[in-house]
Amino acid sequence: MSNKLNLSAVERYSQAFATKVCNDFFAENSSITGKQVLGLTSLQQVNMLTIKALFDKWQSDNQRLRSPYFDFNAQEVQQALKTFMNTVSQHISIKREHFEPLLVDSVGETLVLILEPQTFYKELMRDLPSFKFSQENILPLTKYILINKDILPQLAKNLNGLEFVFANQAMNWLDETQLSVENPDKYLAQFAEIIPIPEELVSSNEVPNVVDANTSFFDFAVSTPQQSVETPQTRYQPQLIERNIETPTPVVEHIIEPAPVFVEKPLEVAPAVMQRPEPTPIYEQKVESLAPRINEATTERLAPKEAEEIRLNEKLASDKKSVNDQAKSSKSVLDYHQNSRIEGITGAISLNQRFLFTNNLFGGNIQAFSHSLEELELCKDFNEAKELILKKYVPRYMWDISGAEAEEFIDIVKRRFN
């Protein structure tokens, strides 16, 4: 199995896998609970990353409860809020239309973690709070990672007493470290039991009820030992193999390049063939300066040939102005369509642009690109969207803000709020 992932294939497989799992589950259930998520598939890593996604949304909702008009730091408020949110966490209930996208992402992340752990951990680091790699920030993440889980602690040793380093430094450590990773075959076999693995891609546990209102479901979920689901024929002991992982290169297939423009080479003509020269601005000025002094009587006194040349010059100048007017009119129509308001960002992005933006702005991460569009759609105006881009995407993915792709992406976002 090549360690250079086909990210498009990962996305397609993740969608097919999630659809199959959801078809089976929601055929008999109208919604899914937290306990059911924990035992949804035989791949516990998929289940745990789905729980992590729910935890992130739970924290986001928690922050939205804050208000500048009340003291949320008061001890009584803190305790009441904690009890409330923990109680809410024990009553997870998700309809299919909201759950399936979470599962798609979890499947894709699990495949990347199995096949290209370096890429998985780099994406994890880009999402660290304040873009800081520290023991405090990475400790909560280790609870959700069951495969290749020793990589984060291994990198944390490089802190060597430092409180934190920025995530890009930790990503450099990841490139320089020889990683011990698990053999992916066992996990791929578990995926294949549900949906066969394409060549291009290279039993639920019973969970007791949570009753303590002061305990979060998410604390309980990640503290419950997760047993691997084994096939009845053999008992698998994961082998650690030493493998130097090259820096992953995002693979974006079938990038649609603009059609080449072929310019025909002018044919050489015989010297005897005369081409009518286009009127130049200077020539037009000469015609305009002559016009006031040439009246109808004067024209009649000139030789027929000279009079005909003047009429021809006047006609050419008039035609030139007409062409310019048409060009300006066409340009104004084009500008209108390019700057007109669009109803949605996603619908305004062509397939070619999707590949370019994913590859050049989001490090080849299709899921990160899709999430960014969802976040930007929720902004109330362009100022809020611009602030999100500058504070989140630019530093996280190290954009060249003056680059062609970044400018093109921002222009599309601007048209959404025009």
C-alpha cells in the first residue's frame, strides 16, 4: 500500500462507507444516541473520532451560551453551567441528515490515520487552540486516538521543558522523526467487511447508562476501555514496524487546466498585397483637427481623390469610436456578472477551482476545504467572513494572501455578501 494517499478516493470511499452504515442503522432507528455511536461500527477508531466531532460541537454550543451582559466566571454560574452541559451531553440524539456528514469525516480521518499518520497529525496540529503545541492542548486529543497513538507523546518529548511551541514547529518535528506505526492491514480488512477497499485507495460494546449529572458523557466515553472487535478466525496482535514516512504530497487527480490558447501565426503575404492600416490615435487627432476647417464647399474644391480620402478617414474614425463603445459596454456586462451577488459560495465554485483551492489553499485536505465553506456560509456579513479567513485559514494553512488562488477565493466569498 503506497503511503501517498489519493485524497479524492478517500473522500469517495468515506461517503460510500458512511452511507452503507447509515442505511443499515437508520432503517430501524429515527435517531442515534451517544451510546449507539460508541458501538456503531467494528472500527472503534471511527466511533471515537465521531464522538470527538460531537465533543467539539458540544464545546462550541457551550461557548455560545456566554454573554457580555452577565458574569459567567462567577462560581455558581460555572457550576450550574457545567451541570447543565453535562446533562445535555448525556442526551445525545441525532437525525441521519446531521449525523451522516460527521461519520463521513470520521471515516476519512481514520483512513488517513491508518495509511498516512503524518498527514493526520499535521491536520490535528493545525486545529490546536491558538495554534500552540503544548502538553495541555494535546492531552485531550490522545483520549480519542486508538491507532498510532504513541506519535503525539513521542513528539511532546521535544518540548523539553518548554511551555509550548507553535504548531508549525511541531509539524517540522513530525517530518524529522522516525515514527513507529502500526501495520494497516488489520484495519483495512475491517473496513473491507463493510465496503470493499478499492485499489485506488491503496460487535458493538455494551455501554452502561450515565446517570451522574455532574459527569460529562464525553469524559465517560473516552475513559471507557475500548475493546477491539476481532474476527472469529484469528486473533490479531498489532505489529509495530519501523517506517520512514515521507512528507505527504496531497494528490489531486484530474486537475482541469484552462484550455491552451493557440495563436495563429500570420501568413506571409507577397509585398504587392497591401493591408489597410488601423487608424492610430495620432491619425485620429489629425482627422479631428482637419474637420473644423473643411466644410462642404472646401471639399468640393479639392481633387476628387483627396476628398474621398477625407470621407474615408472620417468614416474610419467613426467606426473606431463605435467599436470602442461596444467594447466598453461588453466589459461593463462582464464586470457585472463577475461582481454580482451569489446565493451560495459552494455553488459558485467550479470543479477546476475546487481542485485548485483544495490543493493550494488547504494542503490537499478536501474535508478542511468543505468545512471552511460551511463556516463562511454562516457568517452574517463579509467583514465577519474576512476576519475568519485572516485569523483562522491564513495562519493555519500559511496562505500567500496576495497569491492568485487566495485572491480568487476571497473574491468569491465577497460576492456571497455583496
